[in-house]
Amino acid sequence: MQSAIETGSSPIGQSSDRPETPDMPAILIVDDEKSYVDLLSSTLSERFANPVHTFTRPGDALEAISRIDVGIIVTDYYMPRINGIDFIQEARSLKPGIPCIIITGHGVHFSAGDFPHLPELKLVLHKPFRWRVLAEEIERYWPGATTAQA
């Protein structure tokens, strides 16, 4: 399956291979490392029935937010042109109240509590982490997550 990121055919980005469920809110992942978003999409799609949309360009993700029923956002901190905090602020202006998790592999030392003006930011998760930890945090901060049936 070719992704929209590879072909440029759609600003919605790449979705999991699971059939679309239009009435189910999605997990939105934003990270400039394509292999990383592909890995997260694959592993989270095994855990959740919710669609997973991935983006390697934050601008594309922001454009798509108005067309996607987003339940939670997982975003990298260091990305070209915009950092994770700025991305969350932009997303908040488009759709307020979506819980967000920042993931970072850089030596940043802050937590969600450092941003009381940004209540959507629930957690800063430092790489490396096990994908199950991320899945558990998604479930904690987004009660609308639906686990996949085996």
C-alpha cells in the first residue's frame, strides 16, 4: 500500500491498513522520522481499533485536523519549522481540548506540568520507550480509545 506521504496524493497522510471507521475518532501521530511513525502506527494499530493517521510534516497534519475526527495527538518535540509545543498550540486553535502527548529523544528536561497554559498537553514521554507504555498512556489520557478485538 502506498501512503499519501509517499505519493503526495492526499494531505491526510498515512492511515493504518485497517478499514476506515468514519464514526471512530483517530489517533494522530506527528514525527519527522517516517520509519518511526510507521512503527508506531503498526504497533498501535494492533492495540487499538481506532484509525491511526501519521504525518511526517507538521503542516500537513495541521491542515488535516479539520477533516479528521481526532481523539488524541502524539507528536515529536523536535521537528523542522515547528516544535511539538507550537504544534499543540496550533492544533488547539483548530480543535480545542484534544489530549496531546509529546515524545522526544532529545535531552529536553520539561514535563507537561511546565505548561499550565496548555492543558491539552498531558505527558512528555522520553525516547526510548516501549510502545506498550505509549499505548497505556493513550488509554489513560483518552478514555475514547477502543482496544482492538483479537
